[in-house]
Amino acid sequence: MKKFILSVVLALTSALYALPSFAAGDSIPWDKAPNRLNDLGALQNGAKLFVNYCLNCHAASYMRFNRLTDIGLTEQQIKDNLLFTTDKVGETMKVAMDPKQAKDWFGGNPPDLTVIARSRSGSGGTGADYLYTYLRTYYRDDSKATGWNNLAFPNVGMPHVLWELQGQRKPIYEEIESHGHAVQVLKGWEQITPGTLSPNDYDSAVADLVNYLQWMSDPTQSTRIRLGVWVMFYLLIFFVIAWRLNAAYWKDIR
Amino acid sequence: MAEFKDISPNAPAADKALNWIDNRFPLSKMFKEHMSEYYAPKNFNFLYFFGALSLLVLVIQILTGIFLVMHYKPDASQAFASVEYIMRDVPWGWLIRYMHSTGASAFFVVVYMHMFRGLIYGSYRKPRELVWLFGCAIFLALMGEAFMGYLLPWGQMSYWGAQVIVNLFSAIPFIGPDLALLIRGDYVVGDATLNRFFSFHVIAVPLVLLGLVVAHIIALHEVGSNNPDGVEIKANKDASGKPLDGIPFHPYYSVHDLMGVIGFLLVFCAIIFFAPEFGGYFLEYNNFIPADPLKTPLHIAPVWYFTPYYSMLRAITSEMMYALIVCVLAAAYLGATRAKISSFFKAVVVGGAVLLVVVMLAIDAKFWGVVVMGGAVVILFFLPWLDNCAVKSIRYRPDWHVYLYAIFVINFFVLGYLGIQPPSSIGERVSQLGTLFYFGFFLLMPWWSRMGDTKPVPDRVNFTAH
């Protein structure tokens, strides 16, 4: 019986998730990104990955380098390790690439990444979930100009920048029968060449990077939540006072 | 003019100061008229918080708006960046911005609740028609204010939302294209549009809003507040002329509203601090992408508070026009056969209906969609003269009236939901039915509100001591 229920649940979930996504020929369901917004070490590692891998082509033109002090870095550390395009720590994260050339190379200008994590949220999950899925589903596709394709963003213009870390992969599909149609479902991945990181370490590195992007999209979010708890606490006390004050005044209204 | 009053030289300094002012400005008089001797019914319930809360949100919007304007740049090439500058580099800018963006949605929540309260307790009925009319004008101004304010962050939704709505005006025959051009100041939404919307959003409409709010309150204080029983408290006065069921607004309702204000702030601040995007409803995700005139988003939806009306706009397809034509002809038939009017007027009714049908067939459905969307708001103005029920409050109306109001509210939510969703064939049918119901509710009200047995209305209000 248990097996039967399990198989029904599995069939239903695969019908709900896998089918519409592949039948429609667009992206796959998003994986849940780990939340490391309060882990300064992870955010710092994410910042390092961001500056080294993303900032070459993408700008974050509303984000100032010295804002990284919020995630525990000192201005000296930022100057020594993270400043490549400028020498002023109060400068925003601009990109040196010529937009005209970018258009020639990638077919479009790489978007600014400052608030990318906010803009990509949707019914499928948060922007972080999307980015976490996107950066982990690149695969080799020789039919594309860059040689890369992506499951979360089919026919993406960006090549797999982190490929040295992940290695080269290819998705393995399984054909299943559903509603009388043969449908392809993602079964797993075939590692063509190994990366410098193990699959687990790669996922963790991407999680750090994604958490950094999430933090950068709204750098006050953790402060905001911490402060919000105190605001709630204050208002609750005030509410009790207002409630009793009201009762004291209204007791003689019959 | 009031008599000049002298005060004893030994009086306390505060009394002397007040006397000095009162001899020159009616401060004490106004305080008495509007606060300490303004008698409000004692049986107000939860729904009566929302008037005061609307005023609170208006103040929040104006104050936060003042600070936002200090840092915002109404320039197509800088607007998006300046909002991010406010969010990141201006000290506490994020809080001010989230207060303003959450405040916009909160404004509509409290105003919708306030209007719902007026609707079910008959607060628009004689002698409060003008209170209601000023209120409807406030709602209209608020919609304009919100629509123009939404363009200012210059994100994708700002841009394309404005593009879609302004383009609607071009569907108006003859003057449409020029009118749309006049609104935009350009052939597409652009820098000129941003500048004029900014001007309207920060100066013109707020001035109108404030004036209307003052008129709304003056009119209210002239006639006195209605209450959940719909009983006129001025009909029962004590020997000194004070309403028996009335209590001074201050201190009773000032402390009462203080409690409501804190309750509201609990919810408001929870959203600001824990979920300022509110799942994409208060701040749409797409609006974090800078406006790009060359890239139309797949799905353009207005913010939630406009979606019921947006749904009605989308419901008017060329197919739906035939349904509307049938409605017009049916109304004309009933008018010609059943109404007790002279045969001359009957001819006018039939002739008018035929003319209307011809015009309906001649002009594109898109225009009629605009008419329906606008009509859905304008029809509210006529409510005081549509309702013929013998009693004011829902409490004493026939039970089936209550169900009808319940369906009206559910229908409004359904229309709102459908307006958020991408178009679908089922959604289209449902929104068409919803639109017919919405207009049927109001246009047939003169007849249905008279039907059924009302319950006896008490002489005095129902009140149990707290």
C-alpha cells in the first residue's frame, strides 16, 4: 500500500513538475537555494566569486565596494583583494567591458546584477532559487555559439563562466509515457570532464554566490528583519497600553 | 465675529496664550466643533477605524514623499538608479521608500474597507450624499495619484503599465490619439511622460486630494456620522440638545482610534520590515528591471488595487459587445412596455437605445472597455440615488440583500484575481459574468433594493458597554 501511495505521489509530482516544464519547452522547476544570509563567511566567499567571475562582464552599478564592510570585510581587505576595475573603495561596481563589443560577443548586454535576485523572483520561487538552479544547470551544447546551453534559461547567451569549477556536463533524459505522449524527463547528469570542485563543493560555492547576490539586492534585509522584531515588540506593548487606555475611558459609556 | 474677551491678568500663562489666539483665530471653537463637542454614535464597530486610518496613511504618504523627492531624480536616465540610491546610500532611505511603497497599497486597503463600510451601512444615504460624493472623488484622485506614482521608479512594470493604460485613451474616437499624445508628451512613454507624471504625483493631485479630504470631513461633521444601525442619533436628544446615543469624539474616539492606529501599524510595520515586496503584490518583481522600451514583458499586470477594473476592461471583447447590446435592447424594451411614462418619452427611450446600439457596433470594443472601466468607478457616484431601500443599514435589510452584498464582494475579489492572471479563455468568461454582475448590482439597484421585507429599525442604537 505504501509503495502504491508513493508511486502515485511520484507520478503526480512528476506530472506536475516535469511535464508542463518540458512539454512547454521552457525551463525546469527551480531548486531551493540554501539560506546563508546570516553566514558572513559564506557571503564573503560569494563576494569573492562574484568579483572574480561575474564582475568582468556584468556590472553592479548601484553597489558600492565599501558596502562590503557590512558583511564583515575591512576597507583594507576590499582594497587588497577585490578592487580590479577601480582604486576607490567608495566607487560602485562598474564594468570595464565595452557595451558595443558585449553585444557582438553575447548578442546583448549582460544585465546589471545589483538587484537581479529581486527581479528574478516569481511563482516558481525566489530569485535566489532561480539563480541557484540556473548556475547549476549549464551543459555542453555544440549547436550554440558559446558551446553552452542551460536548462533554467534555455538558449542563454552567457557561456558557463564557472565551468572550470564544475567541469563539463550533459543532461541525461529518460523517455516516459504520459497521457499517451512520449515525454523527455531529466534523469541525471553525465560528467564529461571533472571540475576542480566536487559536485557538492560546487553546489555549496554556487549557494554562497547566490546568497551574496541576494544580499546585494537589498543589503539592509537582515538589519531590517532584526529591527522589525523590536518594532513589533514596541508596538505590541503600545497596543496593550492603548487598549487599556481605551477601556479606562470607555468604562463610563453605558 | 466673536466678542473680544479679556482674561484676568493673574490667569496661568497657557490660558492667556490660548485667549490671545482665540481672540484672533477660532482655535477653541474649531476644537470644540470637530473634536470635543462633535458627537459621534457610540456604537461604532471595527469597520469605523478605516476613516481615521485613511487619514493616517495620507499623512504617512505625504511625509515619506517629501523625503523621497529630496533624493529622487525625475529623469528617464537616472530615475531607476536614484531609487536604488535611496535604497542603499541614503541613510534610512530604504525605510522611507518601503513605507511609501507599502503605504500605497495600504491606502487602497483602508480606503476599500472604508467604502465597503459606507456601502453596507448606507452611509451615502440622505443627508450624507455629499460626504459620499467627496469620498468618491477622493477615490478617483487616489487612483490617478497611484497610477502616476507607479511610473516613477521607472522599472519594466512602471513603464509598460503606463504604456498600456495611456494607450487606452487612444481608443477614444476622434480625440483619442491626440489625447494620448497630450498625456504622454511624446509618441511613446518617455522622459517627458516621467516629468509630467512626477509633477502631477507630487504637486497637483496631492493638492486636490487634501482639498477633497477637508471637504469630506467638513461635510461629515455638518451632518454627523452614520452608524452600523443606520439610526439618526440626532433624532433623540437630551434636554441640553446633545444626542442621547452620541459621545464626544474627543476623548472617546481619539483614544479608540489610537488603539486602531497601533493595530494598523502592527500590520503595516510587519509588512515593511518582514515582507516589503509582499510576494510581488506590493512591489512587482519585474519592476526591479530598469524600463526598456524595446523589451515588452510577457505579462503586464497592474498593481493589485487596479486589477478588478482591469479585469472589466479585458472582459469587453467584441463578443461581449453583443451581450451588452442585448442588455441595452432589453432595458429599452422594458422601458417602452413597463415604465409609466408618456409615449413621447417611450419613443425617446427606444430611439436612444437604437442609436446607442449603432454606436456600440460602430466603435471598436477596446473603446467600450475603457468606458466600462471608467464607468465602474463613476457609477459609485450615483449610489445615493440608486438605493431605494426603506432602511439604511444592512442589519435591517432582507436576508437575501445580505447574500447579494456578499456575492458583490466575492465578485470584486474574483475580478481582482483574474486581473492579476494572464488572460485565459475561462478567465475571460468569468470576468465577463463578473462585469455584468458588477454593473447589474448597481444599475438594477433602484428595483431590487425596494424588494423584500425589511426588519424593524430600532429607535436607539444597539450598544453593549465594553
